[in-house]
Amino acid sequence: SSNYVSEGGRLVYSTCTLNKQENEEIAQRFLREHPGFQKGSLPPSLANLPLAEENMVTILPGQMNSDGFFIAVFEKVVSI
């Protein structure tokens, strides 16, 4: 799906698991393998959660009235 993101556009990766191998490790690998993307910013409602870091957040079961989730945000770099 990264091929269909416009320059300056955002790509969101989300899972319904708390597994670091499926979450943080995949997000970090995506950035290494896709130099046309950079870390995006989380919306304020997610950025203030306890387990939020730069462009990703883990939502624990019970937080935000939900099950556990992982969300990472990436932005496609604008070419000059």
C-alpha cells in the first residue's frame, strides 16, 4: 500500500496485538526498507497516552474503552 501514498501523505499501520515483533519491529523495519518515508506524528488524542513514542503507540486493553492495539504513523517524504 505504500506505493499508493501521495507525497506528503500519511500511512497508518495498525494491529490488534501487543506483540513487539508484529508491531514496533515491523514499523522500524518499514522505515529502514522505505527511505521515501519518515516518522509521522500521532494525533494528540494518542500522543498523550503512557506508551506513546514519536510515531507509534501501544494501547493496552482497557485504555480508551478498547482492546489492545498498536498504531504507527508514517509520512511520505516530499521530493524537491
